[in-house]
Amino acid sequence: MLSTGLPQGAVPKLERPGPLRERVYEALLELITTRALRPGQHLVESELAGHLGVSRQPVREALQRLNTEGWVDLRPAQGAFVHESTEEEADQLLSVRTLLEAEAARLAAANSGAAGIAALEELCAKGEQAVADDDVDLAVATNAAFHAKLMELAGNVVLSELAGQVDRRVRWYYTPVARRRGTQSWIEHRSLIAAISARDEQRATEIMRAHTEHTRKTYHQRDES
């Protein structure tokens, strides 16, 4: 195992055709978002380049971009490290998420038809199974897909764009508490689907506010016994 903490062969080599710089950036961002690269972890250009099957230049460029976006910290004479968020940063991000998601839930209750509700139910069943199987990665991915579908059903393009800007950071904060949230998270999703099906905008808003608040509190309590 290399010092990056990634097993040899765990990351597929990137094919040469296409915008390589963008693909390296997306690959590293995904590894950070899913916490395959851990907060505070030292990022060595040569080792990352070897994992991805590219030269060091696109890796260097990607790390600089990730630094600008707050995912990576570049320290003089030390190198690049995955950003370690503060409790205040997490609180601000998750509070903004509550505002966006609550409005999305309200709009979804006002606008959703049978097909949209069925899509939410399918994702909910998939998430429940992931929890039952203790498949945290799938549970996190399905949770993100559920919330993305909700945004789609809201039918507000501006709201969806704003949510998209925070989506990956939400996944980053949710991953370490996904197992702890577990079944309860999907029970809350079921309640939300019921409110949307009943076209109860106020109830859907209340459920989503409580749902996102539970995740925020669980994140802050993650290190407690």
C-alpha cells in the first residue's frame, strides 16, 4: 500500500482520449468526496499520478484547482493535504443544505406526479437494502441520488443548480455518519414520500427540516461514544 492510503489497483487508470486535466480533477474529487482519501491525508503527486496512470502535470493542476475550491490545502514546504473541515464549516454547509432541501420538499409536494413518487420509493427501497447489507458506500450514493431526485421533482432550475454546488460537500459530511444514521434516515425518507404523495407541502417541509437537522446533529456528535 502506498502512502496515499489507496491499495494498488483500487483506482482505474484513466484512458488518454478526452480532456485529461478534467478527468484527473474529477477522479481526485471523487476520491476525496467518498473519503477514500481521508481528511488530513498527504497527497503525493507522483503516487497519485501512478494510481491514475498519468503524468504529474495534470495531477499538479488538479491539486491546485482543488485547493482553490477548498478541498485540498497546499502547505509551503510540506505539500498537498486533504482539507480538514472545522465544525463551523460543517455547520454552515449543513444549515444551507437545510434551507435548499426544505424548499425542494415543498415544491416536490406541490408538483410531483405518480412517476416521480415511484422513483423516490424505488430509491428508498434501494437505500433500505443497502443499510440492511451494511453497504455504506451504496447507502451514501443512494442517499445522494434520493435527494437529487427530490431536487429534480421540485422543478426549480435555480434551486437545483444551487443544490448541485453543495451536493459533493454534503456527501463528504454524510459519509462518516451514514452507518450511524442508518435505518432512521430511510424511515424519515419514507415519511417524506408519504407527505409528498399527499401533496402536503407544509408537512413535507417540516419533515425535511427535521431530517437534515438530524444529519447535522449526528455529524457534530460523530466522535462521541
